[in-house]
Amino acid sequence: MADVKEYTTSPAGKVLDTENAPSRVDSNTVAINDETAHVVDKDGERKLCRKFDFRLLPVLAVMYLFNALDKSNLGNAKTDGLPDDLGFRTGQYNLIVGIFFVPYVIFAPPFAMLAKKYGASRALPIMMFSFGSLTLLTAATHNFSGVFALRWFLGMSESAFFPVVIYYLTTFYRRGELARRLAIFYAASNIASAFSGLLAFGVFQIKSHLLDHTWRWLFIIEGSCTILFSFFAFWYLPKSAAEAKFLTEDEKALAYHRIHVDSSSTVNEEFKLREALKIFKLPTTYGFLLIEICLGVPLQGVSLFLPQIVARLGYNTVKTNLYTVAPNITGAVMLLILAFSSDLTKIRFPFICLGFAFTFIGMIIYASIQDVVAQSQVAYFATFMMCWGTSAPSVLLSTWYNNNISNEGERLVLTSVGVPLANLMGLVSSNLFQDRDAPKYLPALIATACFGATGFLVAGALGTYMTFDNQRRNRRQGVTLTAQDVPTSKLRDGPKVDEFRWFL
């Protein structure tokens, strides 16, 4: 293996020695022997990150906004009478909501592996085109069977989208930079939930004889915009940092070096399934997956049923959709606050616990109100707390376990199992919020609160274990190190080596 010199900098911070650092990576695997994970060119890194922030994040955020819109617009369409218009029988709406998550879980790992093989920058726009087309086709359905089939294929096409985006971002950002960037991207989901309410509010005002039902316009508008943007994304997204046309050669070299020492032990590593599956030999993997289960029920419950929860306040269809906007917007703001705080402190699990606490408190407050119309202000505030707590654990948990895995294949496999597992809990949520429990939905609220409390306890216990294990390793080696002090080349073998430190 060829040695690569450490970067040296001038007083101005410019990279002077890139002789052996690759200026282009292409599709070949290149490994570097690095002994430090510390920043060598702070000014250069800040400039590089700003370029990634302005060139990548807005496009990915818009893509995820459409992804979230195409997933959640069914709830808005229900408030305009879709189940009645298509002749649904009792329980069929919940079945349509739930069936989405079956292919979502089944196809996420294989589709994510294909994305690793052929490139995330190509796979993401193709997925976007697929779920945009299926959303557009939903406007043409006339019965339960048609919607059921389209929701199945929609779940299939969206299954690997979020895991692949997370993997894609880990190839551009250091571990300590990832949470706030992923939060900015994920905030698009909250904004989508808010925007879907605004869009539904506007669409449901359309008076047209072209279509028999107004909700069809919702699927036409959202599906068409999704398809159009997918063509732009296919042309725009760079394959990797080392091949980004908006970077100079020095910036490409620095970008490669950053990821090697503080994200991937081998950059652009070939995917090997046997190696990737070793992640399931670690006990902590199952702790992470249990937290995914706990966050999935509140996340999917609030996402899918917030319009129905708000409808309890006594508003009509138009106002119900409009009143879902503010809770989702504040949820996005709280997500950013927690994620930026997490990156600033370089610690994850306390902020995950805080998110679960918000969810638990919001659900309990709402469930304890006997007459939500009489106490509408308190009830409406509770919906804000629900939204504050649903998004942050998802983002920070994905960041947390990706921060502790330096093998690209293992990261992708765990993410492609964990994220769909959380979404699979939509099956639980869709069966918790039953029409027979309307308008209070008390069993659903209590069950969702219990999942939030369990997530709080499991995340706290796992974080505490990692803290004590790091202290034990420091005592054994006679040093004081954190995860940020150890290059990822020494983290490849995981906790079985003494040099390993958990990213808390």
C-alpha cells in the first residue's frame, strides 16, 4: 500500500503538499495511511463545507421534500373525502396506509446495495422519478384496488431513498459535521408536512369541471413537480467529492483526505456483502435497531394522523389542513436546534433522549384533556410538542450509528435496515389510530407515548454504556482520547481493538 504524506499548510492555510493525495478517485479504491484525525487546514475545510452546503444540501432537501409530500399526501386527501369518493369500506383506509411499509422494509436493503454499486448520485434521481410517477398515477384511481396497488409500488420506490441519502452525505462530510447537515436535509420532511397542509388548503379551493374530485389535483401537482425535479437532480448531483465539478484540484484532494481520516476507513470501497453483514455481530447494533422501533411509532403516527388529531379541535377540512402548518414548522426548527447543538458538543444520545421526552410529554398532555374543544389552546400546544420530538431522534440516531462505523458497506447495510424498520412502525401506527376510537384516539395516544418513553430509556442506557466503555479503554491505555482523536483507519475493526472509541 502506498504511503501518502500528511498535508502541510502555509500560514494562509493553503494545502501545499498534495503530491500523493489523489486529486481524482473515480471508481477505484484508494487507501491511505493516516495517523491523525485532526483538521490540518481549518480555513480550507470551512470553505469546502460551505461549497457542499450551498451546492448539495438545497438540492437534496428539495428531493426529500417531494419524497415526504408523495408519502404523506394521502392524509390530506382523506380530509377532502378520498375514502368516501372511492367507496372504501371500514378499515380499508388503514390498510392502504399500512401496506406502504411492507415493500418499504423488504426492498430497502437490496435497493441500497444497488445504489452503492452504481452510485448514489444516479440512484437517488431514478428513485425520485419512480415515486413521482406513482403519485401522478394515483390521481387516476377509481377504487380501493387501484390505490392499494399504487401504494405498494410507492413503498417499493421510496424504500432506499433516505438510507442512500445518509450514505451519500457521509462521503462528503466528517462525522462531527453530519448531524446538522442531515437535519437541514431532514427538515424538508417537516416543511413538506407543513407545505402539504398549505398546498392542500390551496388545491381544495380549486373549482374545476375537469376532474370529478378536488383531491385528484393534489396528486397531479405533486407528482408532476417531483418528476420534473428528478431530471434536474440526475444532471446536477456529483458522483463523489473528488469528482465534483465545482471544486478545484486542491479542494478535491482535501475532500478525499477529510473523508478518509474521519468518515470512511477506505474511500469508495467496493461493496462486499459478507463483510457488510458483520455489523450484526455487534450487540450495540441491536440497541440502535430497538431505538429505531421506538422512534418509528411516534414519527409515523404524527406524520400520518396529525390532520385527524388537529381535526378534533373542531375545525372544518380547510382549517384543519391549515392548522397543521405551524406544528410542523416548529418541529423543523426544534430539529435544527437539537442537531446543531449535537454537532457543537460532538455528542448525540442526550439530544435523542430529549426528542423522545418531547414526544412523550406531548402525547400525555393531549391524552389527558377531556374536552379538546373547550381546551383547544392546550391541546394545540400538545401537537407542537409531538412535532418537536418526532424528527430529532430519527436524524440524530442515523447520525449516531453512522459515526460509529467506518466501513462504508456496514454503514449502508445498517442504515438500510434501521430506517425502514422505523418506517415499518407505520403499520403499528396505522392500526393504533382506529376510526372506532375517534375522535379522542386515546389508546393510540397512550401507546405512542409508551414507545417514546421506551426510546428515551434505551437511548440513555446505550449512551451511558458507551461513556463508561470509553473511560475503561482510556484507563487501560493510560491516555485520554475521544472518538474525534482516532482516525477511522484505526476504527475499522470496531470495539474489539483497544484504540476504538465510541462517538457518543
